[in-house]
Amino acid sequence: MEKSFSFSSRNSGTRHRRKLSEALNWEEVEEVSQHHHYHHHHDLPKVLEEVDHFLHNTATHTSYEFVPDCVLLLPKLLDSMMDKYNAGKRGNNQRSKFGQDSKDDKCFVDVLDRISKLSNTLSTSTALDKITSILEKSMCFLENDLIYILQHKKSIPSSSNSYSYESQLKTPKKPPKKTFSFSSLSLSDSDLTENESNKGTPDVNKADEEFSSLSKEKVSILNKIATTMINAGYDAEFYLVFADFRRIDFQNALQRFGYNAISMEEIYRMQWESLEGEITTWINLVNHCTVMLFKSEMQLYDSVFQNQNSISRTLFSDLARGVILQFLNFVQGVVLTKQSAEKLFKFLDMYETLNHLESVIIDESYEERCRKELEYEITTTKSRVVEAVVAMFFDLQNSIKSDYQRIPVPNGAIHPLARYVMNYVRYVCEYRDALEQIFQVHQSLGKKENYKFKINDQRKMEDGTPNTSSFSVQLMTVMDLLDENIERKSKLYRDPSLRCVFLMNNGRYIVQKIKGSVELHESMGDNWCRKKQSSLRLYHKSYQRETWSKVIQCLNPENLQLNGNKVSKQVLKERFKCFNAMFEEVHKTQSTWVVNDAQLQSELRVSITALVIPAYRSFFGRYKKEVEKYIKYHPEDIEALIEDLFGGNSSSMARRRT
């Protein structure tokens, strides 16, 4: 990349100059330089002293009759210095030796300083033309070195940085491997432990090494060039070249990290699977910029513009502003895409990333005007993400409410909807702080009427304490809708006992999920869990009443005795046959039913044993001698068969009979 800027177009007439009474032809300068043998390091101080004396006098006198020899000699001296610097150019190395010898550099800068002052002092004359010409030539000379240094950078490995990306950046939360979808309800418990594949994600450290960093030596030279050109009045030219190269270099760095600017139209047409990957890249890159790249860039600007904080801040702010606005444009494109509940987590990741970005630009590294503009743009972008997130949360609630699947889950097992929603909300709770902020912001915007749920609903806990957390209110709304849906689905079972088992299975699963997540438990509260467990106990009692009360009724001793104390063997035999038949039917049916929770399964079996075995043992012990040959099961057999219940196994009794 070749760049050059012409300095000849600068209007030298606009500079303030004092008039001299006479001008001297340049041919006379040639004679002066031949008769005065000034050498760089030996005679230069004397020349500079004479020039300074001349400059001082012109400041106090309105006119002079002639231009002294020292003034006419300076352009030749500066020209010879540049020739000496350029003698170091060889082959592809087109950079001069400026910056490699501090003594030569000081002489060059001292002469250039006087040349610059003379260009503002001399009136229109041949001497002024030569002064202006050599000044512009020297600026072009420095500009060429500037361009060469910025084009040919030495990469510094990321390990040499005083801080690392991995150590400072909070690891973003990874969404479940599978995409949430109400149509498939495919999310399983194990999905929450599986991270996204990093396939295609650029290697951060490798990209760091490729990010063009300048060696300390070159930064020092850039500082000398900057100081010299700025002092000579060519600050705008330096800023333009430096800022242009740094902008291009930064954009190249973004591309090496895998980020390319995408238009809103392209984003809108993109499939979610592809867009999800782009969002992940965006999140990683924004975080990396705020933690490392911006800091490295700021350090470079501070080093090049030492003791010139305002210049450093302004140029850095201009670069960062362009990059950040590009990042925000991406988000504004994403929020225009079709929204659904399964996309919620990526939007929350973007919101948290914007929060982090917002906290970074408050830093004093940014120029105030730029900082205020970026704060406004980030706040505006965040508000659009807020509306999208609230809409997606409503989509979750609406999806639960409108799920009218008419096929009951076999054997009263946990319904896929319960698994889906509980795993969803458990993961949602990892974003509790962000969601709390989002719902509060949404409420403050006064847009709650756009949705069928109210952000500012206040629910009271069992002890009467109002729960004012906006997030908790919405979470409880989700749980209420799930409860209503599970209750509705339980009515698809014709068998009242199976209906109770289904409600117990799903209720216990929900409670265990809540207790298993600290964030979810804190959001729902102990009172909610106690209320849910109370409902489970009612389902348990209903199950016992619907199933085992009828079985135990067969063991009722009423009407067994004839006149006197004699027992009717026929009636007794029918009682045992009735018990056997009903127990076997229950066993056959309920052995196929599924209770996934081991504790609930054990509790059910224990309660059945406590209800059935004492009654059967008493009946068996009292009447076994009367009809012993008709007795099919001993109490121990019944107890063993009860252990088969809720195991999802249809052949348990057949195995026992063999």
C-alpha cells in the first residue's frame, strides 16, 4: 500500500511572516556555502545560535537590510542530513536511518525546528521559497518513513503482553448443544452439560500473534516523527496517515478473528444455525476487543503521542468509534430477524456483552464527545435487545399455554414438555441478573401493554411478603402455566390412579429441578416449593384411595360368620379370590407404570406396603386355617410383589411364578 500526501498545496501565504527589507538571490547562497565550511556536529551549534539571534531580532524589529548567511545555509545542511539518512536504503528496505542515531536525530530536529520558524518569519523572497521547499521536502521524507514503519510491523507474540485475554475475560455461558424447540421438545437434562462445538472458531492466541504490534524501537521513531511534524505545523498530515493505517490494520485484525461486516439484509436472510455462529463470533470478538485489542491500541497511541493526551484520546476515540458502531450495526440487524423462545439465550449473551462494552467506554481513554455518542448508541441498541428478549419470553409463555397435545405419555412418565420447560428455565436462571435488568428496563419504557403479561405484577409469598422481583414474577408465570398444562394433560388418562401417578411424576420432577438449581430455587422461593410438595401429598392420597382402598376392602371381615362363631368358608374363599384377582390386576398394570424418581418410587412402595401388608397379614393369620388350600399368596409374597410396582416391567409376575 503506497500513500503520499502533497505538502506543496499548503498555502504558505496564510502563515504569519515578518517582512525583510531585502531578498537575496539563491545563487549567493551557493557561494556562501562554498566559503563557509560548516560541519554537522562541529559548527552546527554556531549556525543555530546565529539563526536564533536572527529570529530574536526579527521579533523585535520591523525590518532588516539583508538575510544572514546562517539562514541561507540551513536548507543545504538539512538537505545533506536527509541524503545521509537515505544512504541506508538498500533493496526492499526503503526506510531511512532516521531514529537510529540519537545525535544525528537531534541535529536534524534542531535544524528542522529553525527552518519551520523561518518559514513563518521570512517575507516573500527567494530565501523564503527555498526555506519552504526544504521544509516540505523534509516533511515528505518523514512521511515516507512513517508509512514504511506502519506498513512493515514486527509481530509481538501475545505471551509478551502484561495481561492475557483468557485470564481477564469472563467465559461466556454456553447454551445447550441442541436447539430448543417446542415442536420437537428434544432437550434433555444432559444437554445442559454439553458445550457448543468450537469448530470454526479462530484461535485467539494465534490471531493475537498476527495482530500487528510495533517494536519499542519503531514506536520510539514514530514518536520522534510525530513530535517533529506536529511542531513543524504538519500535524494534520501526520494524523491522517497514522489514523488511516491504524484503521486498516485494526480491520484486518478483526477479519483474522473471523469477523466480517454483514449487511442487515444478509443477516435477515440467514438461517438461524448460521446466524448463531456469527453471533458467537461477534460476542468473542467484542469481548476480546474490550479486554485486549483496544487496550493495546491505546497503549500505542499514548506512546506515539507522549504528553499529548488530548491528541491520543481523540485519534483513539475515532478508531474505536468506527469499530464499535460496526459492532452495534450487527446487533441491530439481528434483532430484526424472526424471534422465538429457542433464540433467547444468544440474545441474552449479546445483551451481557453490550453491558460489558458500555462499562468499558466509560473509561477516560475515550474523548468526551465520542463517549457520549457511543453511550447513546449502545443504550439504544440495548433497548432493542430488551424488547426482543421480552417478546421471546412471552413466546415461551404462550407456547406453554397453547400446547394442546392430545396424546398422553405412556405409563404416566414425565412429560417432554415438563423436561423442556424445566431445563429451559434452569438455564434461564443463569441469566437472572440480566433478565431482572431487562424486565425493569422494559417496565420503565412503559411498553408492558404490548404483551399479555404484566411486568409489574406483584405476587405474595405464602407468608404475605410481596415478591417484587420482575424476573421472579415472570418465572412464576411460566411455572403456573406449566402446572396448568400438566393438569390438563393428566385428564387424558382414563385411569384415575394413572392420572395421579402422572401428576406425582411431573410434580416431583419440577420440585427436584428447582431444588437442584440455586438460582432457580432462590427465584421461586421455599414457600412455592412447600406448596408444590403439599399438592404432591394430595396426589399421593388420591392414588391410594383410587387404587388400594378397593383392594383392601376385599379383606373386610364383615359378614363372614354364620350363626354362632362358625365362618362361612364359601364367603371367605370368595374374599381371598377377590383380593388375589384385584391385586394381580393392579400388579400387572402398575408394574408397567414408570416412576423415574427413585425416592418417589420408594415412598410409593413403602406407603402401599404399610397400607396393604398389615391388613392382609391380619386377615391371613386369622383365617388361613379355614381355607388354607385356597390361599395363593403369603404376606411375604405380597410384599415382594409390591416391590415390582412402577418399574416399567410387564413380565415381573411371570418371572416370579416360574
